[in-house]
Amino acid sequence: MNKKEEKDGAAAQYNHVSCTIAVMSGKGGVGKSLVTGILAVALAKSGYRTGVLDADITGPSIPKLFGVRGPLEAGPAGLRPLTSETGVKVMSINLMLDSEDTPVVWRGPLIGRAIQQLWGDVMWGTLDYLLVDLPPGTSDAALTTLQSLPVSGVIMVTTPQSLASLIVRKAVRMAQLVGVPIAGVVENMAYFKCPDTGKRHLIFGPSHTQEVAEAARAPIMAQLPIDPLIAQLCDAGKIESVTLDEMPTLLEAFLKTMPVKPSRGIAQR
């Protein structure tokens, strides 16, 4: 291995990723993995070559959402990611474990190194977008991703509560400190639509997401509802079957902020 391969990863010469986006929050339980998953699927269905790197080393959920399981195959310069039904390439530490509930009990430096290897020692091939699903917090995993990977932008995920807004603003400040632009903000669990009356109920009260958007100096890309069906589909590994009225708005806002010409050419629908 030469010095460049040692720095960039063994698979670097095989990988051509146009745009890498970190999906971040700082707060746990707000739906980062959901937003990562539905956006990746929307991009893939629109003709973009898309991948998801699960950077949540100790609490990975991306393989479960997409219903993919190992074993992984080795290529000439690293592991090959799995491919979902809609063509999304998926890589996660959970695909390398003997059992999906085996814990990864590692300290920070090992977690950081693992994220670098999931980037540089995996044969991603040609991708228009690689979405990186980050764990909660503003320490090791987030810092490694924002400083070691060629991240073009960050999507901040929040929920309506003031407490969530406070914690997410910490992540906003972190991204600004390391000089990574924030593409936009997505509010999850914004409301519940009653199936009987169609009325919207603000389960978590009035939204404080505008505070996050103002701190980030970025647009609110979408406000997603609470929907029990989404939880059921995700639990069943069928995130690719999730449909939301807000998806066209989210996709349009994302592509407007982070435009890349699709390498597939004509969109696949």
C-alpha cells in the first residue's frame, strides 16, 4: 500500500463520489436514520446513484431499515457494500457482526478509525450522493466525519420541542466551527394527522425549528409527520416502501441546495 492509499483508503482509486452529505442532529431519537433512509431512496428512485454509510458504530440501524443482511463480499481493494431493492448501496458495522444485536464496545479512537475505513476501505464505486448517518453527539464520530471525510454539506434533523432545538443548535455550532456548510434543516415528528378527521395535532407542541434554521442560516427543507405506519415499515425493513406527502418538497429542497447531475441520466421511476 502506497502513502496515498494509506491516507485515503485502499479502495480510493475505485471510488468516485460526487457529493457526501452528513445527516446530523446532536440529539438522539429525532429520526436521523429515517431522514437518511427516505432521502436516499428518493434520490435513487429519481435516477441518482446513492449510498448510505452508517457512521453510528455503536448503535447502527441502517441495515435494519433497509432489510439487508451480510455476509459482505470482498472486492479487489476492500469490501463491497450491499445493494437494496431500489439500488441504494449500504454499508454498516452491523453487517460485519456475527449477530445484529452484538454490541460494539469501543472507545472513541477506534470508532473514528472505523468510520474512516467504512469510507476508504469500501468499494463504493461511482456515486452521485453518499449520505452519512451520524450518531447523537458532537464528539468522536461527528468530528471524524466532518474533518476526515470530504463532506459537502450537513442536513440537521430536529423535532419541534425547545429542548431538541437547544441540543441541535449545538450541532449547528459544531458544523460552523469546522467549516462545513449546512444544507438545510428537517423537522421530524412535526405533527400527527388524525386518520378519522384529517386534523393535524401538534403532539410535541409549537415548533421551535425556526430557531435551528436561523442559527444554521439554512432553510427548513421539510416538516415530517408522526405516522405509525412509517414505524411499522421501518421495523419490517421496508423503508423503501415509505410514502410521505412531504417527500417531493424534501427532495426538491435538497437538490436545489446540493445539485449533482445524475450519472444514470434519465430518472428511474
